[in-house]
Amino acid sequence: MNYQELADKIKIWAQELGFQKVGICDVDLSEHEAELQKWLDAGYHGEMDWMARHGMMRARPDELLPGTIRVISARMNYLPPEAQFASNLSDTTQAYISRYALGRDYHKLVRNQLKRLGQRIEEEVGQFGYRPFVDSAPILERPLAQKAGLGWTGKHSLILDKECGSWFFLGELLIELPLPIDTPSEDACGKCKACITSCPTSAIISEGVVDARRCISYLTIEFDGVIPEEFRKPMGNRIYGCDDCQLVCPWNRFSDITEQSDFHRRSSLTNADLVQLFLWDEATFLKNMEGSAIRRIGHIQWMRNLSIAMGNAPFSPRIIDALRARAGIHDVLDVHIDWAIEQQLGQESIAGTDTKQQRLIRIVEKGLPRDA
């Protein structure tokens, strides 16, 4: 079999399935094992116990699928049209939701397309072992993506590509075929540290190292407890995830808008008024978030995040009334409601946002991605 010819066909098939770029690498991630263990030992994974549960399996893809000798790493763009970065961040009465979560949950779509890619390869070569993964297994997807030539690991720890920045999802197809491997990507961040200096909570503690316990994405999505007070003000109006480190990255000026309509902003989030979203009952939340990645955090955590944003918003009797209307539902939620009411009553007007957020808005307005 001509494996180079097969690899070339795979890349064409992948593009036909909606992937913008694919690369192929071997399974050796041994050089990352010590770094991973150090990160876990420092507790930077917070309460994400699943990060440590499988030990070094994350750096050993062949333990996930015995017989694996290659990984096909694929990327799919997700930046929606009319992303409204600056307007959402500057209007603190509106909720800011990470752009990857505005549309449908990407896990199923990307995994299905990877599965179809595996089936297409099988039609060509006959039955063989393969398995698709999209955040669904203990695997170091970013080092694999870099080895496969999809981009380098930026100082914010995300994969960056000169052609498209970082607004894309990653997925992997583990295979048993000895395909030729691609050239790994080289770092092109240079001396730029915009992502580090712009992080609202200083979660990027060193180049490429993120302390999840300080990260707004972790706090609003993965963490379901009481958010420490030191992070509540810096969270601003970010209620699900945070894009700040990507927004300031110069490479993201070259990003393309997604071709997947499933990743466009859903209608229920067109009007992201904090009070309106906060007053959704659980049934409304579940209905409006059907098929969304946001649904998995649950209604209580949704309201917890919104209550912090409402505490950071300009003084409004409407906000205070809404907060009081939801008091007594849940102990964790009550802690944040009480804090938000105190912020509202103690500051009859909050004059805008923190300095970092104001600077971020200016940067975004000057360097928005094409058509965003």
C-alpha cells in the first residue's frame, strides 16, 4: 500500500467533512510526562479529578487503543459571524459567553465527522482499528496537534496557527496504520506576552502554564462551588468561559469565520440581558440550552455565574429585585446572591469595567478577526 498517497487522500476527505486542517503524528509523548506530572502535583487542575485519574495514560495514546501507532489530529473552526466581542464586554448589563459555546455542543458534531473519516479510510483499506476522540478521553490533544503540524502551543497553552489563530476545536482519530508523519509546528509567539498580561485573574502563571483554579473558564464551567471573592470582580460579565487571552493574541486577526452553521449564536442568546437570563426557571434554561455545551453546568451554576455578573453591573433596582427573588433556592447560590446585592447597594453606580477589560475592548475594536 502507498501510505503517502493514502495520507494525501485522508486530508482531502477530512476537508470534505468540514475540517479545515489535519495532520498526522506518532504516539510518542514521553517528553511531556514530567511536565504533566508537575502540573498535577502543583494542584493546577483544581477539582478536575479526571485530569489526574488516569495517570500518565494522557501521554500514551496507545494505551487508549492498543495497537495505535499514529494519530490523525484535526481542527474545525468555530468563530461565529457577528461575534460581538467588544459590544458584549463593554455593556456590563449583557452576559459574555465564550464564543465556542454560543452554538451547538461541538463534541458530537466533531466526533461524528471523525468517525466518518475513519469509515472512509476503512472503505479504502479494509477493516482496521481506529477510534475518534473529542475531549472524551485522557489524551494530550494539544501536544499531539503540535506534533501533527496544526500549530504551536501558545503562552496561554492553546494551539495557535499562523493561518487562523486559535478559534478552532481539536479532535483526534487514533489509528493502526503506519502513515507518514507531518512536520511539527514551531513556536511563533516570540516575545509577545499579551495573553499573560491581559488575563483578568492572572491565571497564566508562566509561559504555557495555566493555574485552572484562577481561570475564569474553569471557575464558570468546571467548578461548582463558591467562587473566591478575589475573582468575582475580575470576572466582570463573563458568565460562561472567557476569551480574553485569545482576543488579545495578534495571530487571531487572521482567523476565519466558521463554515458550520451549528456554531453560530443560538437565538435564545441573541438578547443576553443578565436579568432576563437569570430569571429563567430550570425548565426554560434546559429548553433554551438544549444541544448546548452550557446545559451541562446546570441551572444553579448558571444562576451563580449570572449573579456575579449582576453584582458587577451598574446599580439597578431591577437587578436587586431579581437577585432577591432567587434567594433561598440553594446555599451556594445564596452566597453569590448576597455578595451581588452587597455590591449593588454599596456602589450605586459601577463606572465601567476594570482597567484590563477596558484595555481589552480597545484592542479588540482595533483588531477584530475578518467579518467577526
